[in-house]
Amino acid sequence: QESRLMELPYSSFDDDDDDGHLLPGDTAEQDPGAWYPVPPKLSPFSHCVRYLAFLWNLLFLLLGLLVLAVGVWGLLAKGPLPGGERGVPLGSDPMLLFVLVGLGTSAVSLAGCLGAFRASPCLLRFFLGAMLAFGGLEVLGGLLLLLARRRLRDALRDLLLLCLLRYQEDPDLQFLVDEVQRSLQCCGLESYRDWESNPYFNCSAPGVQACGVPASCCQDPLENGSVPNVQCGFGVLGLGAAAAGAVVHPGGCGAALGVWLRGQAGAIATGAAALVLVEAVGALMALRVLRDITAVRV
């Protein structure tokens, strides 16, 4: 028993030395939390922001797909001419704008949706980069609108003249011109005589539309107040100024459109500010989701 009691302190000291005097590497192996801290968990607010970011981008994804579908439908609905060629070049087709806007909106919104749903930093960074690019283009467009108003006015005039020349060739341009002339009560670009530049309304052209103008130029386009009279503008270009002024609106749409745009400046500025605000909200939510994902994965 005495020998056994004599060995007890030695064995106890030896065990303490083995347990208490460990190498730093051994400490790291037994206590990994000291070197690898537990990642923080997402708060309920972070989860809420992530779900909102997903729903936000899903809404704009559906809107983008709708705009894209309208543009594609508009392009396919215009069948080729009997010769096998399109009536309007694809580059000047207004439906191409719908296709491009819908494609860009749906692609960026899809990246935001998948980035928020799958917690993908790559997709979220792509979404934020696209939002910054769109914001920069909008700011650049606003500066150009303020600094180059005269050139933009000339470009708008050339666009309206192109619409007059291709009035019968593109149903979309025809609808746009008719709506502008009917709502602003105008005719042509500078006056009703601008329709002489159209090959179908020129007085030397064959057909019943020669020396005429579209029915949307007429002061009373409805016969007996109910039935549209598509022939009310026939022969107007062959009349005198006074006689033509009694049938159609003599003023051009260039000046009327400029007055209308100046009157709608407040509404246009409000719409632009709302668009920037919507993009900023989406970008801030994506940035918060990206920051939470990065904090959890570090």
C-alpha cells in the first residue's frame, strides 16, 4: 500500500502535465472554435429582405417577358410582302424596341431572382452591375437631353418625317401617326402639305389616295358622328388653303408635339424619378442580400 501511495502523486502529476501542457497545435485540434469561429446566422430581417428581393425581381421578370412577347408578336404579325421581303427594315421597326427592352429587363431580373433564391454572389454582382449601368445610361440620357436639345429636336423632326414617308408600309407607324394627329389635332410635320412627300398621297401617284391625306387629319373624321369616314381626306392637297383648312387641321404636328412635351415636362420628370427610385430599391435589396451571404460564407 505504501508503494502504491508513493506512486499516486507522480501519476497524478504526469496526467496533469499531459492535459495541461499541450502544444498550440493540439489546442487548435481540440478547440477548433478558437480558430474557426461559428458563422453568424441570418436575422429575420435579412430573410425578409431576401424574400422581398426575390419577389421584386420576379415581378419585373414577368413584366419583361410580357414586353418581350408583345415585341415578338408584333414582329411576327407583319408578314412578308408578296416578293418575300419585309415591308419595313428590321432596324427601323418600332417593335424591335419592345424586344430589346423586354429582353434586357427579363435577363437582368432573372439574374436577380436566381441570385436571391440560390444565394449566388456571382449573379447578385451581375445584377448590381447591370443596375449601375442602367442608372448611368439614364443619367447620361438626361444630360444629353439638357445639353443637346437642338440636335434632339432635329432628330425628332427627322423621325416624324420618316414616319410620314413609311406611313403605309408599317402598321405600327401608321397607328402611331394617326394617334398623334388625332390627339394633337394636327396634320403633317409643318403643315398638311407635308403629305405630298409620301409616295402614295402625292398628286402624281396612281390610286384613290393621290392628292389626299390620312383620315386622322380631318376635323370631323366621323360621318354623321358615328361611322368613321376614311375618305374625308381625299383630294385635300388639290384644294386651296382656305378650303383645305375647313376639312383638315392645317397646323403641323412638330410644333404641337413640342408644346405637348413642354406641358408634360413635370410628368416626365416624375416618371424618370420613379424609375430611378425603383432601380435603387432593387439594387439596395440585392446589396443587402449579397452582404449577408458574404458574411455567412466568410
